[in-house]
Amino acid sequence: MTRTALAGLLIASAVSVVTLQAARAEFGRVPAAPAQTAVIRSAALIGRAALSYRPLVADVYWLRTLQHYGRTKLSKDPHKQYNLLEPFLDLTTSLDPRFNAAYRFGAIFLSEPFPDGPGRPDQAIALLEKGLREQPGKWEYVYDIGFVEYWWRGNFQVAARRFQEAAGLPGGPSWLGPLAAVTLAQGGDRRSSRQLWRQVRESADADWLVKSAEHRLAQLDAMDQMDRLEAALGQASLRLGRSPGDWRDVVAAGVLRGVPLDPTGVPFVVRPDGHVGLRRDSTLNPLPTLGGRR
């Protein structure tokens, strides 16, 4: 048997075994821990067996990562787990240390809070730091770390420092400097958050990321609307001499012309505590928390 054929056989065998164990764990036929351990311990073996085919095998594991993330995200199981996500991403980037999409999209997958992801911004930053060790001048990874610090951790000063650092690297875009200044001065407010997500939308190279940015921007718009509607409730209270029970009272008081709708077309609600909220079936739920406020 030639060396190439032997390498191909070893790769196919290793990929099949690990994928089968991961699939069995994912569907609950065996405990998840042994499969996860198999994935981690197989990285060095698969790397040696792959020889010059390491990027190809990395593609295989990247597809497996997408399958695991997508299936888990769509699952209705309240106890679902993304326990294989980080091991698969680590394996993918170990096989191909310059796999740009695995680092950048993988960080987003890891950061998303449950149930849309595992809610592990720490793992996302660790993954991006791993990428920076391979490509120290990659401004995109530094920017992505700042993004995770800003949006998921609320570390605005750290985020601003990362944005400024990325701006100084070769190829760093001109908009990073102003973004760093706004983040440092007004980190956590909707203005800086809106600017951040607009840049994500404009620079995104995947449709789902564009949609994600548009979703976040719609949430920020809804929060602005809710502030204005809170003021409208206050005006209606003064005119009625009591707190409005619903939007019909506000319309009757002459403050609004009709029931207000959120950016997706779903009516806002007047909550029992007298504040404005989203209806339960609105796809904008749950709203983010910025600077300690909704």
C-alpha cells in the first residue's frame, strides 16, 4: 500500500470514528462526555495521519461544526447542549491554523447566549487569541475580540482598547478609530451599539451574519420606540388622571393615533407594572442589556 493510500485510509477511519461517536452522543444514545474526549484526543492523531491533506480534513470538521451548531440551535429540547462546538472548532483550527472562517464565525457561535448558542464568550476570545498566535497582524481577529468584549461581556474599556489596537494594524479600516472613541466615551449606549452593528452588517461576508446584524439593529430601534412610548404613557396618565390600562386608553386620551407596532409589525404591550414591553410572540425577544439598562 502506498503512503498516500495509507494516509487516506487513516484519515477516513479517524474521521468516521469521531463523527460516529459525536453523532451518537448528540442524539443521546451514549453519554456526551466520552465522545467529546474522543474528539479532543484525536486531534494529534488525525493531524499526523492527514499529512498534506490537513486543510481538507479541516474542511470536514468545519462542516461537522456547522452541522452540530445548526442542529442544536434548531432543536426544541430545553436541555440541549452545544458540548461538541468548542472541541470541533479547536480541532478544525488545529488542522488548519489559518482557517479564517472557523475563527471568526466560530467566535460568534460560541458567544451566542443559550438557547441560540452555549453563551461562552470566554471560549470565543480564546479561539480568536489562538488565531492571533498564528497571524499576529490580523486586525480582524483583534476587532472580533473587541466585539465580544463589547456586546457579550460589557467590557467597554477593553473593547475600545481592542478597537484602537486593530485600527493600528496593517489594513485596519479608518472607521475603527472613531468607533474606539465612541465606545470609550459612551460604551454601552445605543449609539455606539448601533454603530457597531452597522459596521458588522456592511462588512459581513455571509447572509446570515447580515440578518443577525439587522435583527440587532431592529432590537435597538424597538428600545428607542419603547422609551418614546413610556413618555406617551406618562402624558396619558396626566390627562386621564390614572394609569392607562392598555393602548385604547392612550388613544382615547389623544396621545397616540393607534396601537404602536414594533419594527417587526407586532403590537407593543402595556405591562401590568405600567411600562411598555414586547409581546411574547415578537421575534425581537429577548432584548439586550446595555450599560445596565434594557
